[in-house]
Amino acid sequence: MTGPLAPSRPSTLRAYVELTKPRIIELLLITTIPAMVVAANGWPGLDLVLVALIGGSLSAGGANVINQVYDSDIDRSMSRTQKRPLPTGRVSLRQATWFGIALGVGGFVVLAGGANLLAGILAAAAFIGYVLGYTMVLKRSTTQNIVLGGAAGSVPALIGWAVYTGGLAPEAWFMFAVVFFWTPSHFWALSLKYQEDYRAASVPMLPVVVGIGPTLTNILWYAVIMAGVAIMLIPVGGLGWIYAATTVTLCGLSVAFAARLRRNPNRAMPYFVFTNLVLAGVFLAIMLDRLAATPSLGHSYAWMTVASTIVGIGVVGVVSVESGKGMRAPGISVLRHGIEVGATVAFVGVMVLVGWQSVVAICVGPCP
């Protein structure tokens, strides 16, 4: 069929852009600029912002492309992904592979050359971690895939900090941790809707292995941990009332929403959408608070005490759920499952210790 009424075939350019998953890149970059603003204690300059955005986009886009190359068999079997460029044949596997590699290399070159080597290395580490760690190892084997694999998606905050300073600091790691602990609740809400797709593709996403109930419980506990870590940024980052008010409100609503999901699982997709707004709102508040130089709200020790308590409650909740029967994917030993969950718990513990050390160091003089 030809002529003006014939269905138009999506352009090759559009297919390549689609391979990079622009919406995911946008969400990742939301965490980059605020980290730069905190590192610079103000606006870091348009030149460095552009370097971070371009380099970060190239690296993240490349990782997304290689992810789809490796998962092309899964994408063909899932209704949600069957229309992507590789399953539909709009781009060949060979073309996509070289495209993804080129983007990853380009991201490293832009960041290392336009900013510093550490920024480039962090981007390369995120690329490799997402491709090798999440896509090739974790995704197809363990229910902890999205928890541990979420580390790669948390790196843009570190990149933003490194672009400006050439190093890393506790504030950067706390922004990393906010994204890390936000990811499980966010993605598990999505996986509830598409659990039959994942089951058909033999991907052990949490709802497929353990069912709806334990998944909803874990969504709640990870939302609690994310709230506690985000609150720790108030004293650790020296942030004021704009960030404090925004974060307490958004994280409180997120936890309340997650708690209601246990009574109404059909609200999982609205919760998924809401978590996007939570992450964007928290990081926008970080940037606005630092640019406005708002005064602190409350005492640093008080904030850390409250945040540590919230994190502790979340950790106890996660451990209690993960210790239950049937939480392991087929073929995963008790030892491996314990190590995977233990690694997450250990990371939480390290962040709490670092937070307290930072506050104690700040409070050697007059404590805000």
C-alpha cells in the first residue's frame, strides 16, 4: 500500500533515539544538576552543566541500548516491550550494539575531557554495572535484581558532584543513597502491573516469585528507608527549610501511599507515577534550597536521630520480610540471598554511620 493514506514507518533516527530510553535518561539527569549545585554551593556554571548533561546522557543512553541488545529475547516475549526497535527489526542487533558502545565511549570522553577523569570513570562504572551487573547477572537470576542493580542508576548524583569538585563527599553519597533506596519501591510498583509479562519471560521479578502481598510490604519498607535517608541530607548537606519541608511532605505522602497499597493493590501504577514526582521534587528542592541559601530548620542532632530511627524501622521491616519463606528465586541459595540482602543492609548501616560522623564533625563548633 502506497500513497498518503499508507501507514508511515517510524524513521531510523527515531528508532535509535527510542533505544536510548529518553524518559529514563531525563529522570537520571534530574539528580545530576542538584548534586552540582550543592557541590558548588550555588550555580556551577553553564559550561560544566552542559558537560555533565551531555556526558551523562551519552553514557546512560548507551547502557540502555546494550541492555536492550542483551534482553532482545525477553523484549520479544513481553507485551510491554514487543514494539521496541529491536523486536520489531527497525534496528539490527549488530547496529544497536555498536551504537550503544559508541555512546558509552562518547560519554566517558566528554566527561573525562570536559570535566575530569573521575567523572568519566564513574560514568564508565555505571555503564558496566548496568550492563554486566544488572542486565547480564542479576535481572535473570535473583529477586534482588532491581535492588542491587539500582546502584547503576544512582551514579549520576556522584557524577554531578565529581564534575564540579573532581572528588566525592558524604553529601554526594547520600544523594546516591536517596536514588538507590527509591528505586525498589518505584520499579516493583511497575512490575506488579506487568508481572505476567515477567513470568512469561522467566524473569524473577519480586511479584513473580513471592506474590503481591510480600511485594507490597517490601515497597512500604523501602519507601520508609528512602524517607529516612533523604531526611539525613538535611543535617549532612546543611540544607534548610525548603528542602526539609518538601522532603518531609513528599516522603511522608510516599510512605502513606505505599501503606494504602497493601489494602488496594490496584493503585500500584498511580503509585509508580507518584514516585517519579517524589524523586524529582526531592532533588528540585535540594537545588532550590542551596540556590536560595535558606537557613537551617531545627537541630542537626534532632534530624539525625529522627532519620536514623526511620531508617532503622525500614531495615527491620525489610529483613523480616526477606527472612520469610519463599523469598528466594529458584536456584538461589540461602547463602547468596543472605549476602545480597546483607549487602543492602550493610550499605544502610554505613550511610547512618557516615551521617552521624558528618554531623559530629559539623557540630564541633556551634551546631546548626
